[in-house]
Amino acid sequence: MSTVRLTVGQAVIRFLVNQFSEHDGEERRLIAGAFGIFGHGNVAGIGQALLQNDLDPEPDGGQMPYIMPRNEQGMVNAAAAFAKQSNRLQTWMCTSSIGPGALNMVTGAAVATTNRLPVLLFPSDQFATRSPDPVLQQVEDPVSPLTAATDAFRPVSRFFDRIERPEQLIPSLMQAMRVLTDPADTGAVTVALPQDVQAEAYDFPEEFFAKRVWRIRRPAPERIAIERAAEMIRGAKCPLIVSGGGTIYSFASEELRAFASATGIPVSDTQAGKGAINADHECAVGGVGSTGAKPANELAAKADLVIGIGTRYSDFTTASHTAFRNPDVSFVNINVGAFDAAKHAAEMVVADAREALIALGAELEGYRVADTYSAEIAELREEWERTTDEYNHMDLQPKPSQLEVFGALNEMMGDEDVVINAAGSMPGDLQALWRAKTPQQYHLEYAFSCMGYEIPAAMGVKLAAPDSEVVAIVGDGTYQMLPMELATIVQERLKVIIVLLQNHGFASIGSLSESHGSQRFGTRYRQGDVPHNADGELLPVDIATNAESWGLTVLRVSTMEEFRAAYREAEAMDRAVMIHIETALIGPNPPSTSWWDVPVSEVSRIASTREAREWYVGMKKAQRHYL
């Protein structure tokens, strides 16, 4: 067997440029590029390998594009966003130095794993030889020298390994590719590389670097599972579909729409699944759960059968186990992963969403829900359309609400443009009121709801969808968490639009605090000797000027008329733009039709807390396990 002598870092890059994914006959590079922040640990290992690849006029397998981000968490968020926008068919690798650089990636790893998104992480590590011990930035464990800071990645990774000998790289990277391309098990893949091992040479077999194509599975459903599911659907009077991200990732949107049209079964959606069915479809009833729309939640409350498609049933989707109130409710779950398919004691259809919908549609040929149920769906949809229009055009004074901003964006953005958000009160408002017409348009990270996701995500999405307008909606709180990838966006000349809503505080947590008896304590950006739950002098923080210092063009607006004009101006530009608008800190929000379990102190000397506790106990009575 012929061999080639490479360092471990060089072998990593040469291997990755030869890995491809294949889905429905279409091949593409699995690892589209490398994000890397270099420091002691990787600058002379993976960093040298990327340089060598860059300088080689004809590298084996091709070039590995490289981008220099500013924050390790930010680059993993960007990789996750790229993977999400690519329907999990591609991702980026991320490399960091040891110690704090490595641990900065842990939050990003959790974002990827909770959202079932493939990212490939190479955190550097302490010396495998322990020649210098302890090395700079090493976390020492007096109980075991085997413990390293990178062990923190274990609970947030779908695959974890630490390479302490060069030959270990061969089976490890093969397993890493398996996980990245597995529709059921994908998430963060972490391969920790001790800094001495990165630079160590080894005679790797040439075959290791041959082109490999990893086919993304479409598991077909078992015949008996489809028959049982169809029997349950035929026996239900008020069935409801809950469509999650798995519908989109399996490219099953067309099949979902056809299935709904044929059967008349209403389709609700999760944050990850919005857009799988177009909002103007006669069976589309909007978001379901804690921040859902009234049509979906009213139908969920009476549903005797819930058909989950590609959903993991988060507490927001189930309204903390209070959404599905019919005492006789049962579940059919279509999911590529048995772990999610088994939830709520469901009839399991472990299969690709598209394949299952095709099979189930054929089995249910001639079936349709009762006309009375279809009439109820139509009535609820019409009522919610009026409500949505009302909240999108409230024309509040003196400051507009964020709902007005969302409504304007929804009307002005194209079907293939992308709106991005992740945290605060915005995801709830968007799930309730945003009318998504395509699977591509709505990009919400709400499995981990990570503040600071939006700006690096805009970079990742733009890399994945270069022809789309990419709009990241960012609150002033989120902006202050992780703005530094704006510099990377400018450096890479990526055209994105940042919509910055300035309300001088944490609107979402402030509202939650107030509704749970804690009076918005510690949620307002104020200065001076005032209580932390009261208004005071505004902070002299100028986010618009700060964004200009990163290199963005900033359009400052005050009214909705100005906002609409600014958006059209930003559309016409060829560089990164921020539209800065002040919005009301306190509401309004869409009318609540559900609940979310946030415990309230059982005893308190504060009257507002005692009142909130009484309300909480009453709401909790509807909570139950679905068995």
C-alpha cells in the first residue's frame, strides 16, 4: 500500500477536500470551507496545513476556502447557519486554539446539536506527550491528567474524539463524516487535536485521501407502520399535522402540500418547520404551541390525533405539555430518528419524511376530513388573517412596535429572501404572524435560542444563499452579545442587511419577568441610582455609530415610512447595511393563545409574585404526559 508522509494537520485538510455528500443524485463538497481563529495550539498545525493548501497551485482534492472570523462562538454559529440554509448537505469546519479559544466554541456546538445541524469542530488541546506540563491555558485536574478542557464538548457533541496518536485520525475522521451525513444522528462533531500531535508526521495510506461520497439516507417506512398510521387517521375526527424542521431537511414540502390538499388535514408548524407549507395554503394554520397562532392552537386543543412530521416536540411546540388537551389524543410520529418518533407514546413511522408522506398519501387515497372540519379550519384562518393584518399595521406612536417592522419586512422581502432571528420576544412574534411562502425564507434558531446567533448566522446564510437578500433582525440586547462578526462580513464583502431594533432593554425577559411577578427587574438598560426594575436615564450607548465603526453603512430611521424607504435603499446596495430603528420596549405582542411553563416562586413577600404564583398553579393543572 502506497503512503504519503503528512502532518496530522495536513492530513485533516487533504482528507476533507475529498469528502462529498450525495442527496437524490446531486453531489457537493461536504466541507465547503474553513473558519479558523489561530493561536497557540493550532497556528502551526491546522493553520500551517491551510496555508500549504492555499499556496499549492494544484492541491490534491482542491482548495479549502478559508475565512478569518473574530469570535470562536460566532464562527460555529455561522457554520450551523450555513448548514441549516444548505438543508444539512454541507457545512464548514472550525478550528481554534486551546483553552479559552476552544471553550468559546462549546455554545456553538450546543446550538448545532440541539438544532440537529452538522458542524465540524477541531479545538486544539494540551500536549499528548505532556512534555510541557501544564502547558499554557491547560485546565489541570488533580484527580486525572486525562481530563482536558475539551471534555466540555462531550455532552454537546454527537461525536467526540481526542487524537493522541496520528494513526487514530483515520478511523476518527471516517466516523466524523458518518455522523455529519446521518439525518438522524447529525449535530456537532468534535475532534480535539493536541497541539503537538497536529504537527507530528505520519505515513498515511494514500487510499485514505481518495474521493469519498457519503450518501444521505432516505429510509423508507415499514409497510405495517404506514398501514397502522393510516388506520388511525381514518378513525380520527379532528387530526392535526405538526410539521417540523425534518420536513424541510428531507425536501418534503411539495409532498406535504399535496398530502394536505388531498386529505384536508390542517398543518401547523414549529419554528424549524415554518415555510414547509406555504402560508396561503388552505390547510396552513400557522405556528403551534406557546408562541403559536390561534388557528393552530385551537385545533391542537381539540385534536384527537396529532401527526408529527420531523419534529422533536420541544416544550414550545407542546406548550409545556398543555397544547393537546383532548383526553383521548394519540400521536403518529414520522421521523427519521427513532428517538423523536417514539415521543408521546406514538405510533412510530421511522422514515424519511418525504418517503413516508408519499406512502401515507397512497394508503389514504380517497380519504378526506369532514366538510364541517374543513369549514372550521377556513373560518379560523380568515379570522387570523384579519388579526395578523391588524397587528402588522398598528401605526403606534411615538415609537413603532417590532410587529410593524416584521409586517413591513414580510411584505417587502421576496419569497427566496431569508429572514434570520433566534432569541428574545422576536421568535414568538414571528412564529405567530410571519407568513412564510417558501422553506427558504424563514431561518429561526429556536432549539437553543442563542442570543448572539443572528449576526454570524447572516454570514453563514449569505455564503449558502449568495443570490438571496439576507436580513438578520437583531435586538439591542443580542447585538451587545456578539457583534464582532460584522467585521468578518465587511472583510468578506458579504451583502447582508442587519435590522437593529433599539428598545433600550431586554423586551422578552422583561415581559416574562413582569408576567411572573418580578417587575422587569434587571432588564432595562439604564444608569444612575434607580431601582433595577424602574426607568432611569438611558445609557449613552450608540449602537448605530458602533456598527459604522465595524465598516457598515447605517441608515437611521424613526418611522415606518422611513423604514420602508430605507429597506428599499438597502436592497439596492452592494455592501453590508444596518437599518437602525427605535421601537417600543413594552409590547404589544400577538394575542396569547397558549402557555409556557416558567416556575414562579412558591413563597414571597412581594404581592406581585404571590399573585403570579396563584396564576401559575392554575395554568399548570392542564399539564400532563401524553400517554
